[in-house]
Amino acid sequence: MREPQICNVFCRITLDAKATKQFKEKISDEYRVNMILDNLPLVVPIKRLDQEYPIIYQLGYHVGLKVQYSGTEEKYFIHNHLAFTVKYHRDSQTDSARIVGFEVKPFSIKHEYDGKWNEKTRLTTCDPHAKQTVLNSNSPQEVQEKKEIIFTYDVDFQESDVKWASRWDAYLLMSDDQIHWFSIVNSLMIVLFLSGMVAMIMLRTLYRDISKYNELETQEEAQEETGWKLVHGDVFRPPSNSDLLCIYVGTGVQFFGMVLVTMIFAILGFLSPSNRGGLMTAMLLLWVFMGLFAGYASARLYKMFKGTEWKKIALRTACMFPAIVFAIFFVLNALIWGQKSSGAVPFGTMFALVVLWFGISVPLVFVGSYVGFRKPAIEDPVKTNKIPRQIPEQAWYMNPIFSILIGGILPFGAVFIELFFILTSIWLNQFYYIFGFLFLVFIILLITCAEITIVLCYFQLCSEDYLWWWRSYLTSGSSALYLFLYATFYFFTKLEITKLVSGMLYFGYMLIASYAFFVLTGTIGFYACFWFTRLIYSSVKID
């Protein structure tokens, strides 16, 4: 610490054919070398002409450079001299110091020396005794078979005013706050527009409908009812595949709880990026413990649908979503293993996940289901007829597929710009640390999903189509389809992924993300509709 080094020889290697080929592949794929010192990642400062942020940081340094000469000749140069700068903050009382920055400038230089190589050889290109170091890459080191490469490094210590507590700030500087505010204003416009529509429906139309319906009872005109009141005898008839709906609603509640609590923790600053993998760990543990709510929600709904076998539903709620995600994840992990990558999840960790799932999550779902099933069933505000009524011919725009697809556009539009930043931070190796914005966007997403589903549900009931259970779930859930389509678009426009396995990984992980998004948004839409239908049917008089 605080002892500068100049031109330390690290090692000397002679490349064989295999190593040469591997280096060239890594250089042309733009691999970066990542190092950590005192838990700080290594960065390369890059100067920009931007006044506000004159220096931006790139995580890790590139293995080397590929240079295209005239014609078809390509040469590969390796970064074999690293000039490290370690910034430290001195404690005024004790004179000890703490590391607050770790930067590097990589150079490529063909080192030279006189005579034969041995332990005591002194380089002529840079020399610690003469205080002469590498300042540029004017005579770079080419990657060629049977060529020797000498790796060297300098370490320079600089005193810094940055306190140890705020040493991460430089990493987390976001240079584009304006875009986030723009995106939030844009989303708020959508929300205001939708809220206006919902308010209009709720107040004007419904108020008029309800007062009209309740007046009709006095006159003998109640036979010629129209609109949503007509289907009161069928609107709470349990849907087909009601078990599956219970499972998905339960899973959605579990997911919603996890996302909400994770975000609150992140905003309060518990999940700083200096704690590697903190976010992932927090999410997995929360997912496991939210199983309690999943079991409760699915059992309450199941009992309302006159179900009796609560154990079956509890088991399926506990296993369905995680099993699908785990299967996709396992296949992707096998692919990474096949590539001999260090990014593969080891079997021990996989086993730990399975233990968390079956040891904690499944029992908690059962406990939740037991409690939920013991409670009295939710009463319907109106009685259901014995015989289902016929649904009249629907207009083309009320076609289920069309209205479901339309419903997904607005929730997706509300989160679309923030999504771009999240994708960039995941796939282009940048830090994402704007949880405040993310929380705002999440709230906006919640409101948008609820409102668009209520609006479309109202139109559906008005055209005497009472099959709203699944449609309410799918209406807002269809935004996940747009999410996946956007991820595909992002893949082809922003990422330069050419290898098959990398592409499969990308689409596999985006599929998991879209599936989770579907469950989350679908459940929000479903509960909004559930509340809405109960509200309107409990406020009209029905003989």
C-alpha cells in the first residue's frame, strides 16, 4: 500500500498455436478482463467532451485490439502493460488509508531487452531504475505464434478527497436522468388518460346505469333490461379451468409481494451493488417466503369456486411456476456448462435452490392454503342462475383475442423506456441503480394494468359477454408478449451476438422474464376486475 511500482515484470510467455487462436478469438469478441481490489471493480476511465460528465467508466479493460489494415490484413495486439492507479483516502488521525478508487490504463508494447532472458534481465523499453515507464502504445505487441510476450505493470497511488463511504458514487453516476423523467412523464400521461376514462365510466355511466336500473324497479319495465345488468345471473359463474386460474393468481400474488418488498429494500439502500449478488439473493429468499401469500390467495379463490381439494391446488401453486422456470434455467445452465464457462451455476447452488423450494416454499404454500381454506368462502353479491344464458353475437372489436392484445399495449407503453435501461444494464455490463425511478414506473404499471382491464371489462359486460375471469387476467398479462417482442427487437438492433449459445441464453432468460411479467401483470388486472364487478353488481337492486 502506498508504495508505487514502476514496470514490474509479471511473467514472460511464448505463445503456441492454441493460445494464439484463443487470444485472437477473445480479442475479436471484445472480451474484457475484470479485476477487483478491496471489493471495487477495475475501471478504465474514458474521457468525453461532455461538460457534465467529462469522464465515464468502462468496467474492465479489453484483452486487446483488432486493427484492420489496408486490404484484408487483420492484426491483433494484446494489452500487456497495465498502468494501475489506486486512489486512497487518508485518515487524518491515524495516517492509515482506505482504497476509494481502482483505475487502469492498458497499453500494448513490444518489450525489448539486451542479451538472453534470465531472472535479472532489465528491459530497455521501461526501467524501474531509470524511472522510465510506458506512456503510449506506439510499438504494440502483436499476437503471433511462437512470439514471446512479456507482461508488466505499474502501480501509482493517488490521494483522493472521496470518502470511503461514497466510493461507489462514481460507478453509479447516471448521465441520462432527463430520459428517465421524460419516460415517467410520458407514462403519467397514459395513466391520466386511463384514469379519466375509468372515472368517467365509474361516475357518469355507472351512476346513470345504477340509478336508472333502480328506478325501473318501480315502474313495470324491468323486463326490458339492457347492458351489464342483464348478465347478473351469470357473471359470477366459475370459469372453465378455474383451478388453473387459482394457481396463476396465487403465483402472481407471490411475485407481486416479492417485487414490492425488493424495491422497498432497494430504495432504502440495502441492496447496494458493492454487495455482489445481493439483489438476486434477496429476490430468491423473498420469493420463497412469499409462498405463504400465494397459498392463501389461491385457496380463497378456489373455495369461492366451490372447490374442495385444497391440497391439490396448494401443491400445484407451489410447483407450477417454479418448475417451468427451473426447467428453462436448467437447460440454459447445461448450455453454459457445455461451453466450459465459469458463469455456470454449480451443482451445489442448484441443489440449494431445490432445497429452498421444497424445504421452505412448498410448506409455506400449504400453510397459506390451509389458512385461506379455513376462512369462510367469499360470497357473491348476486345469485348465479342454474342455466347459463347465451352470449349474443359480438362486434369484431369485442373479439377476445383482439381485445386481449389491445389491452397489453398500454401497460407495456408505460414501462417501455425504463425497460431499455434495464436491458442495457443486464446485457451490456453496466450498473443499474435507479430504483427510485423503477419504483415510480412500477406504481404506474400497477395503475395502468388495473385501469385498462377495468375499462375493457366494462365494455365486455355491456355487450352481454360475461366470460370475464380469464379475459381480465390475459388482458393485462398480454403486455408480456410485447415485452418479449421488444426484447427480440433489442437483440437484433442493439446487441452484436453472433454465437448460437449466447443467443439461446439471451432468449431463454428473456422468456423467463416475460413469463414472470405475464404472471405479475395478469394478477393485477384480475384483482382489479374482481373488485370492479363485485362493486357494480352489489350496488344494483336485483329481485
